[in-house]
Amino acid sequence: MPQSLSHGRLWAAIDQLARHHGLSASGLARAAGLDPTAFNKSKRITAQGRLRWPSTESLSRILDATGANLDEFFALVEGQDAAPRQRRVPLIGLAQAGAGGHFDDAGFPAGSGWDEVSFPDINDENAYALEVTGDSMMPVYREGDIIVVSPAASIRRGDRVVVKTVAGEVMAKVLARRTARSIELASLNPAYETRILHPEDILWMARIIWASQ
């Protein structure tokens, strides 16, 4: 544990973690599934001048999103500027993902046609990357952005997910609601409608755990 877990050191570590992954503070918040303004400097002190600390949940989410562990984060708190660990993950275009042969029935990468891209180490050996095409994920993800998907990650309401239907459609959505009879998928782009599918219509669903923005 760090010797001094001060307010300034903690926020500086979050900023440094974001820079390590090529992100702004707001970009890190988005990658973690948080409000984009959650880490803004203006929100670190209240209007009454009181110090505002990041919540345990927000810290957990950014560690999950970046693949960093507590030891690495506390090293940043203590001012140690260590470079993040890197690994190579399979990469394919989102538009190509609907074609057969790239995934097994559980949504794990399989077959040929994959490129590779270097990314911060992620705690899922089956993680893979998709390159965004089109505007269906605007304004959160833009064409050319790369999202990293973890088939092994648990999924909860509010998570951003990639879904492949039995019909072969691949889409990136937000899991708005899930029951035994239906799965409600909210669109990232407000110009696109919310989709409601039956569980049997979905081949697999995996959580987006990282985005290069």
C-alpha cells in the first residue's frame, strides 16, 4: 500500500493511468463505462471547496477496463511512472465479424483472417479487438476506433457489449435490461433504435472492456 494516499496523488495516478493508455481523463471514464465527466478536474473539488474522492466502484471499473492491477495503480500513486504491460490480441473489422469462421459458438475468436494489434495487458487470454466502422456507435466510438472485447468477462446491466445474433448480425450496444424472456439492447447512437431480442435469437454476447480513442 502507498505511504500516503492523498487526494492529489490519487487523482494524479488516475490521470497517469489514462495517459499510459493514450486517453484523456474523460476517455478513461468512457472506457470504464462511467459518465464522461466523472474524472473532470472541475469535479475533483465541490463548489463548497471540499475534496471529492473517486469511488471504489469507479476505481474498480478503470482497473478492469485497463487491465491494471492494484499494485500497478499504487505504483502510480507513489509516483512511479512504469509503462503498462503489453500483449498482442487478434484484430478484425466489426463489419467482417458477421461473416462465418471468425468465432466459435461461444463467441471466442477462431479461424483465420485475423490481424493483430498491441494493447495493454488484459486479464483474458481470449480477448480480441474489433475495429469500428460506420456511425452506429457514435458519439461514444467513431469509425477507426478499436474496441477490445472479453468473452470471459461477466456482464451486468449498463455494460457496453458486442452481440452476435443467430442470423449473423453483429452489433455494439448497451445492455439495458435482461430477463428470462427478452434482452433489451440500447443503442449508443440515439439515431438508432433500441433492440429487443429473445435470448434464443442471440448466439453470443461479450463485454467491451477497453477502447482506443
